[in-house]
Amino acid sequence: MAALAACGDARQVKEDETVNQTRDTAAEPDARQMPDWAESAVMYEVNIRQYTKEGTFRAFADHLPRLKEMGVDILWFMPIHPISEKNRLGTLGSYYAVRNYKAVNPEFGTAEDFRELVNKAHDMGFKVILDWVANHTGWDNPWIDNTDWYTTDDSGRIVHPPGTNWQDVADLNYGNPDMRAAMIDAMKYWVEEFDVDGFRADYAGGVPTDFWETARAELETIKPVFMLAEDDAQISLLRRAFDANYGWELYHLMNGLARGQRKPEQVALYAKRLEKKYPAGTFPLHFTSNHDENSWTGTEYERLGGAVKAMAALTFTVPGMPLIYSGQEAGLNKRLQFFEKDEIPWDDLSLQSFYRDLIRLKHDNPALRNGAAGGAFQALEADDPNILAFARTKEDNTVLVVMNLSDGSVQGSVRTAMSAGTYRSFPQEDEIEIGDRLAVELDPWEYRIFVK
């Protein structure tokens, strides 16, 4: 979410002593075992409302063959629940103002429509995760009758999430065990009844870590699940409950690079920090756009300009899982309205082959696998400060990346050292012999990828 009803780049933590004590004092395991199917996976965020003219599950299902051909592995559906009418923002409201955790938004179709969509997706080899809003509900959610399930002010009135302007939602009280149990029961419902494969937790840091730990443990009694946290500050979330979190730092770095306010060396420093920051088996989700950033911050073309393709390639080659947002493969160059109908234009799929190639690169090279399954980031020395060069190696597989992260042409060389050998260029597949140094001439935002 973002703006009034949204939880996008919102990382404020509720002023709740119980929450903070839980985070700071609980014992934390050293590593997490993600599902095997997530090892080389690429995620795709689905905005059902805006995806088609109909805005339904059935209409979206027609796109599954195209997404399968593109190579997508995980479908993340933005919240599919009915949206509250009380204090609603705009005509259609925010997806994140949940009216009923165990129902589907009738605008999208029926529960059976969603079940058929999940079954079809599974039959085609996709995994499906749901966006889950655990921090708050809409004001006409049936839970609202239980005042003690919510945060209240001194006069006993239920309040919206403290520290935010999200007036269309009511803040939940995680000091209440009955509410916690009901929330976990609702999550289990979607795994048991619809066979979903995990959750993306909206505003994960606003909810006590021990809740997520308990929820995951109960979900795992049903099937292995994948858990993504919309958070990048609390590593305890990864140690205790989640497989991945948001790679906000790289996202902001890329925006800064496109404006000439950051330097390529900062990307290398970021990538090296990941090795120390992330517990084994966990990793960041990297993106150039998502539902919040597109609607509230600006399209990738507004923010990145001519660097769009280079930054997308970066998200596929640095350690972490890449994300594609609905419409990026169609060159989505408009801010989709958040509370109104605003269909994605699909008349130009010229970038679909671009993303298909990047996904193939990710799938075919063990060096680019997610988490500890992939190769470590090795920065390579370049004689021009605008060049970012790095290699990732896993056993006998190496991916070497050279990027001009500036709006001017560059000419220079990269010290390849231990990465020397016979490579194939990507995606052209031309064979090239790379010695101790690689000479390059690159246009603005141009990049080269080599595979051994």
C-alpha cells in the first residue's frame, strides 16, 4: 500500500512495546530452508483489477500461456479479498482495506473462479502466492465488533495505524491471542482450500515477528510455503519466518544512478553487504517497479529514463530474486490509478522477449540462483568509474556482467583476473575469449553479459 491507504515503502513500526520486545529478545535460528522450487524462481506481480478490461480471474487466466512462455515461475496476486465500503478511498477502494479474509472480491469473480485459476496455474507449473494484509482491516470487517482485537485510543475508540495517514483501515491489536488465532486460521484457509503456495506479507514489520514465526510453522504443517516480507529493516523476520524481503536499498540506488546522484561502486558495495546481512537461505527481492512505486512514485520510465533496461538486467544478475510488475513487459509507461479502474494497455509487447531472455539467463545459470544456492558477487576492477563490472561463479558456471551506469559513452577495460576463459555473449550466443583484461566501448546505459 502507499499514500492514504497503502503500505508500499512504509517502514514505520507501531509504537508498541510488546512488538519491540518480541523482536529484540527472541532466539533466532541461523538459517532458513526455502522451498526447492524457489531456488531459480522469477516472481511476477499480478494486479487483477487493472490487468484486463474485465478485471477478473477468468480474464487473467487467458494470459497464463503468455506468461509461461515468458518463463515466469511465481505469480504474486495483490489482495483478492472484498474491499471495505466504510471510509473507502475513491470509487473502488484500496486492495489493502480487507473486508473479509475468507472471501474473494466479487468484482474479480467467485471463489470457484479463483480455485480454477490456481489449479490451472499449478497445472502449467506456476506457483501462486497471495498478498496478505495482517496489520489492519477495513472498517466494516466483521472483526470490528471485537473492539479488543484492535488498537484503541484513550477513549476506547478504534484507531487507524499509528504513525500513518491510512484512514480507510483499522489497526489490529497483536496483544490479543484470539485475534492472532483468527488471522492464522484465515491464512491456513487459503492454503488448505485453494492450495496457494505462500504469502507476500504487506507491511510485515508492523506485525510482531513471533506472530509470523507461529503462522509459518502452522502453514508448514500443510505444505512447504514461500514467504515474502514487505520490509528490509528487520533481519529477524528472515531468520524466523520469511524467505525473502524487499530490496529497497538497490531500488533507491538504481533511481539515484539514473539521476546521476549515485555511483556504480555503491552497487558493488551493496551486493557485498548482502553476504553479511542475509541469513543463509534468504535473499532480497529486486525490482524496478511494483504496484506502489508505479502508482505513487512514478513509472520506471519517469524514474529511470534511458536506464530502464540496464537496471532491469541488474535486478536479474545481482544476488536476489527478480520481480516483474504487471505490464512491464508491455512497456507500461503510465501511473496506474490505485482506487479506480485503469486498464493496462497490452498493444505493445516489444519488451516481452527482453524479459524472456533475462528469465532464461536466470534459469540456465546456477551462478544466478537465489540465496546460498547461487554464486557470490565478485566485483571486478574497471578503469572508468562509470563502469560496474562483476562476476558470479557457481562450480563451473560463471556469469560476467559489464555495465555503463551513466548517460555518457565510456571506453575502458575491466580486469577479469580469475574470471578469464571462453565465454558466450548473452543473448547473442557468440563465442568470445576473455583474458586477464576485457576492453569495452559502451554507449550510455549499455551493458554486456557473458556466460561460461
